[in-house]
Amino acid sequence: MLNVVESFRRRARVGLFAVLLLFTPAAARAAQSQSAEDPVSVLREILVASCSQDSKRFGTFLTTRNSAAFAAMTPAAQVTLLKRFVLVDQIGKPTVARDASGNPTVSCATATLTAELQIGKPEIRDNVAYLPLVVKNADDSSGNGAHRVTMGLVREGDHWKLLSLGLLLLDLPTLAEEWDRAEIQTNEKAAIASMKELAAAIEKYRVTYARLPQALGDLSPPSKGEPKSEHAGLVDMQLASGRRDGYSFRYVIVGANDVGAPAIFELAAIPVEYGRTGNRSFFRDGTGALHAGDHQGAVGTLLDPKID
């Protein structure tokens, strides 16, 4: 994702200058009708939606131009964007409190950490509002690890909409292809790792139960009690369901024999949405070799080039 960030930065200064030219005083006066919204409450709700990874709610705070592009993004790419606003990797539980000055703090609690996002007083210039935001770990009493950014909102009609994250102008249509390319590269690497994880789990299942699993679901965690052949607890539920990180996974026992070491199996990984979640299809043959090729979203074969 580094290329995406650099691209954001290259466009930031020019993009923000263009936005400020667009919102002339005359245009601002025409747009500044009475509204029940204020920039602080809107940013608060943006952070709450980001913490809970509520993409639908988050999309309501985007400009018309960005909203359409955001809706067209894959769910994984949407979540990646939301994570940037609260700096947590998991779905969090948001709560809101206010300090003595009335400034809100959104706490985003996950299983591993709690991020605190303190919103300062806004500076409103015609049709654009700038809000200081401090993001820190709740356990960091020193504040040395705090991140300080200025969030930008723009008035669109009677509503405040998200404009920028720090110096990065939020221009999703311009960056859509870069987001897709970055996600494809990430998903393809994850698919290879998942294929290896599945193969290792299947071999461990073979050693434990002296046969191959009948389906990937046999590798799933048990809902309760000790692992058993129907739920061996060798991979997480998502991978056992046959879908993860933009790829679907297929498992086939080759031949009629599923007993003992001679039994052979094959694995395949196919992009869920070709061109968006992945380009290449991956195939693990009966000897354990991995192959990769672009099949326009179809299943790969052992004729594809081998990969490590």
C-alpha cells in the first residue's frame, strides 16, 4: 500500500488548492443554509463508523464523487480505508466521552488495544472545516506515541462531508485503480500462504486420523469440546469455509483412496472477483508443487508455471 500513500501525497497539495478555489466566498454563502449538523459531530460519527468497520454508515459521510467510488470498492478495500482512520486492525467497539471543555473523545476498543481519538475545536473557513485530531493508545499515559493530524470536511449542500485525512486529499475515483492493484497483490500473496496453510493442515489431519479429510470443513475449529475428525481445529473457520482474502479454495481427493500416506489430494485457489480481488489462479498438484496462471477467474492446472 506504500505506492498508494505516496500517490495520495503527490496529489494532496494540488488537490486541496483546487478545492479551496472551488469554494469561493460567494459559493460558500449560497451553500451555508441552516443545518442541524456541525463538523465535530460529523467527524465523531465518521470515527465511530470506522471503529466498528461499518462501511455503509461511513459511506454516508463521503462526497457524492467519493461515495460512488467507495461503493464500487471491494469490501476488503473498504475496510482497509476505514482502518486508517482509527489505526486498529480489528473491528472495535466505539464509545464516546467528552472532556471538561466539551470536546469529544472516541474510544475504539479491540481485543488487543484501545485507541483514543480526541477531536479538537474546528477552524471553519467558508465552506471547509479543519479539525485537529489526536490518536493514541489508551495505555500510553506519556502520549509519546500519539499521532496528530488535521482532518478536513467540506460542506456539500446542507451536510458536512469528509474531504481529507491529514494532508491527503480523499480522491477515491482517481485512486481506484491503484487501490485495486495494491489489493490484488496483497490477496495473491495471501492466497499462496493460505494454500500452504491448508496443505500443512491436511497433512497433519492425515497423521492424526490416518486418512484425508472429506472436506475443508473437517479442518474447522470445534464449536465446543475437544477436536475430532469432523472439526479437527487445524485452521480458522473462515479458511475452513473455503473463502478468505478475496479467494475461494477448492479441495479434491485424487482417486478413490483417502486412507494412509499414499492418498493424494489437490488444492485450487480462484479469485472471488477476477480483476478486483485477484488475477492469478493457483493450483497445488498431487506432488505438492504450486502452480500459478491467469485463467480469467477459472481454475488453474498443473500445466501452469510452478512457483515457490
